[in-house]
Amino acid sequence: MKAVKFALRYGSGKLPSLAAEIRDQRRAIELTNALLARGLVIETNLIGERLVLAHRDVVPALWALRTRFRSDPTPDAARALELIAMEAGTNAGDVRRMLGVRGAQRPDRADVALAELMRDLRVDRGPSSVPRRGIPYLSKEGFPYRVFEQAHPELIVQAGKLGLRRAVEMVVAPLRHLPPRTVASLLKLSLRREELPGVGAH
């Protein structure tokens, strides 16, 4: 992770994939949870709108760039954020119960609200337990959500010290092996196209 900076949590695509690299699903999930628990990565849907693990080295830059474009959260997202801030270990099921959408077709209002909060770096998901038997990603307590600024205060402080040019360099550098159009697509929620001069140059 320190070398690549960004890796897909599941599946495959333009970015390296932790699951594909390790190949064993249970081991990949155990490793991901260990990285999250140690604060070496965060999980976000900000890069290409996929679930991506971002190394802590680039998180301040992501914060500095993405928060420029945030608007007020939607009503469902605001209620979900309030619940997460009040109750440690809040998971998607808790948000569904609060919004009264249990049993609704997925993605439901809770899924949409949580995805919005993650895209805006208002929340992220913390580590969860891996059951010894059965499906490894179905932990008993679910994936716990955390208020981003409370979980990563030191990274927010670092973000405040970054200028725009340096922040852009930090998130673009790990992606320079990709075509410019791909880089622009992956980072479209954090950067304007005109902020990406020289992307893809070799």
C-alpha cells in the first residue's frame, strides 16, 4: 500500500487490487482490517466511485481537494451523520432502522446516504471482525462507520498545511502510469480537468 497508495478493496479494475493480489478472500479481508485498525489506510469511495483503500500518506491531499466541492449533506445523510457521531460502532443496519427503510430494495436510502457521506469524507468505515466460519466479510457487528474528522484528526491537520499544487501532485503521482483520461475520471470528484496538467506523461 505504501508503494501504490491506492488499491481496490474488492474486484479488479484500473487500480491494483488487494483481493486480486492476495487471492485468498479471507486473508485479504483480515489484512484489510489490520491495515484499517493500525490507521495505515482508509476506505473510501472517492476514487472512481469504487471502494478503494488509500494509504494514509495521500489522505491529507484527498481531504484538501475533495472538501473544496462539498455542499450541505442531504437530509438522510445529515441524519445518518448525526447518528454515527452519537453512537460508536454505528453500522448500515442501524442507519436503516433510524431511517425506517429496513427490508427496502437495495440500494436503499441508507445505502445512498452512507455513500454520500463517504464520498464527501464525512465518514469512513473502520475495521470489523472476521468470522472464523462462513462468509468472511459478514462480520457479526457489521462495518462500523466513524466521523472522519474524529477518527483522523492528525490527517486533517496535515491537510491544512498543503497548498493546492502539492495536494494535486500527491494524488496524481501514484496514477501517472494510467492514461490521462483515466486519471481524470478516477479523480473527477476531487479535481477539475484543468488542474491536471501533464497527467500520464512518462
